[in-house]
Amino acid sequence: MDRIVFSRKPERRRRKRRKRSKEIITYEGPDLISRLPECVLGAIITLLKPDEGARTAALSRRWRHAWRSAPLNLDDGLKLDHFSYQRIHAISQILAAHPGPARRFATRSLKLFPNISLYDDWFRLPALDALQELVLHFPLTPCQAELPASALRFASLRVLDLKHCSFPSGCGSLAFPCLTYLSLHGVTITEELFHRMISNSPGIEAIVLDTNSGYRRLRFSLPRLSYLAVADSSLPCRKEQEELVVEDAASLERLLLHELDNGMSVRIIGATKLKMIGYLATGFPIFALHNSIFKSMVPVTLVEQFPTVKILALQMPKLPELNVVIAYLRCFPCLEKLKIKFVRNKWPESLKDAVHCAPSAPVQCLDHSLKIIVLQSYSGEEPHADFAKFFVKRARILEVMKFCVAAWSTTPIWLEDQCRRLDIENRASRCAQFPFVVSGDLPFRFWMEGAFSRNDPFIDVLD
């Protein structure tokens, strides 16, 4: 006879619900959160997601109207739409209906040129008087439109993120005393206006400068600057930027650089807390740290060491120069992570002036600190294999050496041949692992996305 077993799970669930309700009754007390001032309640709600913030209206009478009057975070988060009338109408309705102030205004899906007067009307609204975050990303066009002057009237800004637009001509002195984050991507701004804006914004902690125009030389001092990203993908015929000098970089921790073939010279002075540098590449005519000078990534004058640097990324021609890398390793004696990306560039003439370092010379980080190495676009051919073998034989506390290779090369025979060429059996670090992973060349700007928030933007994107 069939045996029928009745599950007791529903009973257990009922007991759990009764127990939970008893706990709620047991700990029920005064509603302390609702006693907070209106401004504090609004600040709490504005940090929630929109749907979660809306649900707070059901908590109590006190919270019923807090959602509508809380500081507004307006962020379209959408891609470009050539038929954007509905979006424009929706934004206008939201700004008109919201009785409280606006905290964040971000658009990424609207064009600037046909909507300049509309943006001007939005930015003049009293609700935006205390705006803290302004993000305006526009599509790339042959002739960039100018922002309305009203877009830059907010002295309360903490975040300013602009893409593919021009600063208004005849713009007076800009002052953002509360600004902590500045990002300019494909933006036209005069050298004089940029310097005035920076000098009037002493609290900036992070700057992104990506393929801008209108200036040749930038020189500024920001004692609180912790993160700096500089990229230049301009064509040689349109190259404008020549030099960037950062003085008094006492708080600088991350220096992120990227270029295609023709970057600017970069000089960093006083960076005593620097932890991360990369990508150093041949396209930067001069890169100077204090009194140490690198010409087109080739170290020609090494005056001092930088023990605070833990992460280094190099973009190296297909034929690697071990002499150059050893000079870098001796410059950063406490290095923990090293990433090298092989590209098709050629070594510059300055290679003949490189600081000479014999392969047998002592290198402190190889003996005491270097734990992770990543070789991207590794071919497995003799120049790459000999280059990698140096680290296999010398890195004494190495934990992982990752080889990023093309999909066609990962055959059992090829992998066996690589292990033989690298002499992995006789490695210096017995606990080291040597994984070969399939990883094509990432989009050239991909690693910079969220580079300030990742622990290691050079390696994390490969995981």
C-alpha cells in the first residue's frame, strides 16, 4: 500500500511567523527615526533606490510626505534616443511636480544643441539652487555646443561630470568650493578658465581628464587630490595637449594614464603617498616623478625610490626589453602587483639612454613583495617566453603569474611546450601558480570605467 507523508513545513512556517510577530511585539517601542528633523529624513530617503524610497510613505503618517519632499535624484540612466520628446516631457514634469530641492541631475540620453534653451530653463529653476551632483553626457558631434551659463551657477556642486560639450564663451570666474570630483571627457575649455576653476575649487579629490581641447599646458596644486586619470586619444594632426604638471601632490594615491600614440608629458611633484601607477607607455614624451625621469616610458634618470607604490601597469612593445622592466622594479622596491600589456608599438630612440640594469642585479621587490604578475596579449613566442622566464626564476614569493593568451593558442601541446620553455618545474616560488587564460585585447578605454572604485582596475577587469 502506498504510504502518504504529509509535510510539516507549513506548520514550521506558521510557528516562525508567530515567533516573529511575538518578537516584533516584544521590541515595539517609540518610533525614534520619525522624531528626526525633516531635513535628516529627506537625506535618508534620498540615499535609497526610488522604489524603496517610495515605499517609506507606508511607514507612518510622518513619513507619508517625506518621499515627495526629499532631495530629488534625477538620473535618466538611458542611452541616446533620437526621438527624445517623451523623455524631455517627463523630466520637465518631474522637476515641476517635485516640491523639494534637487540633489542630483544627470542626463545621458539627450542632445545638447537642439535643447540648449530647455536646459537653460531647467538649470534656472529654484529647486536646483542647492544642486550637489551634475552629470551631463552628450553624444559626440562634429561641432560641440556650448553649455548655457546657468549650468555652472551651482556653488554647492560636489560632483561635476561633463562629456562632449564646450564651456560657455565669456564665462566668468568659476568657483566650486564644495567640489570633490571633476570629470571632463571630450570637453572644450580654455587654459585660463580651467586654471581659474581649479584654483577656486581647493577641495577636489578626484580628477578625470580625457581627450579634451582648448588648452596646451595645465599646472595646478591640489593638496587633497587622491585620484588622477589622464587619457588622450586625439589624432596626431589634432594634438593640443602638451604638458600636465601637478604640484604638491601630497595626497595622490592613484595615477591612471592612457594614450593611443601621442600623449602629453606628465610631471608629478611631491607624491609621497602614491600607491598605483599605470599604464606607463611609449606615447608619453616625458613622465617625471619628483626628479626621476622616464622618456617614452624608458627610465633615463632614476634619482630616488618610491616604496609606497604597490601596483604598476606597463604598456610595452611586442619585443619586450627586460632591462627597462628591471629598472622599474628597482624604482618601486615594495611592488606587489605588476601588469604588462604587450602592444604593437616600437621602442623609441630614447631606449639607447635607458638606465642599465643587468638581469642578475639584485631587485628588492622580487625577493620580498611581488606576488601577482599579469602578462596580457602573451604570444608564447621566444621573446615573450624568455621575458616571462626571468620572473619565474627570480620572483621568490610569487603567488600567481597569469598569462592572457588568444583562444587559438590554448591547445594541450602548446601549453605543454610553454611549461617547458618557462621551466616552471624549477620556479623560484614553489607555491606559485601559472594559469593560462583566454583573454582578447580589451577595449582600450574599458579599464578606466570605474577605475577609482576598483581595488585594482588593471587586473580586476580580467577576472
